Amino acid sequence: MDSPKDITKILLIDDESDYSDTMAFYLKAKGYMVRTASNGRDGIDIIKNTPPDVVFLDFMMPEMDGVETLKKIREFNKRIPIIMVTSYASDEKVQHAREFGISAIFPKADDFSTAAKLIQQVLESPGLKRIIEGK
């Protein structure tokens, strides 16, 4: 079994607790350490104080949407892998998010096993730095 320092830490930022709680349950069962935040401001505070290894960030949230949250995260952390989560996002919103450096898009309709695969791909990707820096 992995030691606590080897466990991948995931942060889910989503205002829909039914969705984030279910996803958190699945990822914890797969051995990940998972925290949730119900809005962008709380997610930013968590990233500043206890940075996770990967962030899943919902596009559509009240007050501060996912792109605005992403923009604020990139002001102080340019390297953290961020996977945008969406039920629906316009091509324009996706392109705007890509400008701030995202690692992937995860549709909410996809199976959580796909999310687990994305985590591994993002963490193992030699091109991660290039993707985040927008090159």
C-alpha cells in the first residue's frame, strides 16, 4: 500500500454537491485523497494552503465561474494540473479556458473511471508543462 506521502491528492471544485460527493466517493475508493469545494473562492483557498496534485474544476458555478476561478488560480500557481468539468460548455468558453492552461476537459456524463484515467494521464504527461504554459 502507498504511504500517505505517495497518495495523489485531488481537489473537486463544483457547486453541485450530489455530483462532487459521488465523484469523491468513487475516487477515494480508488485510493485517492479527495477534498471538495463548493465554489471557486473556497477552492482557491485550499489550493493556496494545501495544494492538491490535480484539480477538477466545474465550468458553470454561481458567483465565480470556472474560467474566472482558473484565471485566479493561474495568478499564483501556473503548474497545477486543472481538468475542467462540464455538463455543457460552449466552444468559446473551452477556448477561453485553454488560454489559461488546462490539462483536459471531463464531461459530467462520462464514467468516473474515465476521470481516474485522466488523472494518471495528466500526472504522467511529459507535455504537462507545455500544456499549462499554453505552448
